[in-house]
Amino acid sequence: MKKITLKKLLFSMLALAVPACGLTAADEKEADPRPIVVIDARNFKNKTDQPRANFRAMADRIAHEFVQTGVYRVMNIEDAEEALKKSEVFKVISDEDGKDVAIPRPAFSVKLVVVQYGVSQARTRDPLRGGALHQEAATVEVILSVVDLTTGETKISKNLPPLTGEVAAGARMGQVKRGNYREQALQAACRALALRTVREVVTFTPFNVVDVENGEITTDIPASVARPGEVFTVYQLGKSILIRRTGKRKAKEKAIGQIVLTACDEDTSTARPAGPVSGKITTKCILKRAQIAPPPPAPVGGAANPF
């Protein structure tokens, strides 16, 4: 039997330790780069006529829809703050001086002021078979606020239009079926609210150009948040600036044109330029959904009088 010297034993232990150290370093380097979303349910404000209303189901539905996109990480506020401390790097860019600068990972906090949250009953007549039809109709109306956790800037503050969910709860001859139709109607309304909330946050979420070849642009915009025909603005990232109030850095963004999506799949999408582009589209560019200004309100009762 051969003797194993202490020197050989140490070399063997080092050989086993090196791959493990390499994996740890790789894991830290490949930190999850997805934007963080915090559903701040504890700060949902109740402005309805139901002081005891519980909006936990609404918060859970919004969180579910964000998770389903595959784009965001949904976290509570404590875990989000810890994640931002450990890994503030979302992307490394080269500024005008040629130096690499780390910019913060996007992180958003979603808050709601609930203005309306309730169910009403409706009774209509079946035009084909006759008899009465009963429906439960739920309505949810909120003021949505979205805050960028990395800068403290309020990105969205708007009153969303009332969103409804309807469930047929009756049949002919007024015989009401059994079932928790009020809860189903509320769930339908909350799902409509959740989808609208996701769409609003997507507007301020940066996506990336991952490849450009023969005029075809490949992005990391998945089908879960966009459709063919949607327009995104292309930004070149420039010199980073220091925000003294927060001590954080923000990269200057220069819009150089727009692209229109031509096809979307589970992880990526393809696009082409939508009109002239003032700069070169490369994999260092970021993309944001184009914000289209709403049309002016139509005059009521003829032409509007000047002030």
C-alpha cells in the first residue's frame, strides 16, 4: 500500500476546492438581472365606502401577473432592499471618457389608492330563450403610483379607469344557480386591474437589443408583455451623472429613433426600424415602450369657447 504524503494530500484538497470557488464566483457574476417589483400591499390606501375591505387578494393577483410575464422578480420591500445592496449592477456601460460605469438595476414599488371596490347585481332578459338572467358585476377603481426604488422618482401617478368583471349568476325563470359569483366577479375585476398595472410598469422598463443582423433587430422583449406592431423607442446610453441627493448614478439616455416589433416569442422578439434613425442601433442600446399621447378631448356642445 502506497503512503500518501502530506504534500500530496494538500494538492488534492486544493484541486477539489478550485472548481467550487470558480462556481461561486460565476454564480455571483451571473446574478439575476431582472427588474425588481415590490407590491406594497401594506401601503394600499382605502378610500372606498367599505372601511373594512381587505385588498390582499388584489395584491396577490397583481403579483401573480408580474411573475407570469417572466420579466420581473416580485419581492417584498425588505428582500428588495437587500438585493439592491448586494447587486446594484444592472448593466455596465462606457461613458464618453471610455470608462465603464455600473448603473443600478431597475426596481419599482407599486402602490394603490383604492377608490371603488364592490359588487352589484344586474338582471336582464334572455333575448333568445326568454326568462331572467342574473349577473354579478364587480367594479375596481384605483389611483396607481409606481416609484423607482433606485432613484426615489415617481414614475406613474394616475387614476386608472374603472375596471369591471362580470359573471352570469342566474338562468331562466329566475332560478339562481349556486356558487360564489360575487368572489368570481371580484377576481375578474382584479385580474383586469393587474394586467393594466403590468402594462403601465412595462412602459418604464428598459429592454435590450441582443443582436442586429442584416437589418433585423433581435430584442429580449417577450410575448408576455408585447405584441407584433408595438413601437419601442431606442436609446443610446451616454455619460453617467451623479445624483447628489441620492448618491446614485444615472446614465444619460439619448433617443435615436424607434423600432416596430414584427414577431414575438416566449423569450425574444424581432423588429425593424420604424422610420429614420439618428444613430447606430447596437447591442449597447436599450428599448422602452413608446408613450403615445392621448387624443385631445372632443368639444362638448359644439366648438369649445376660448378662455
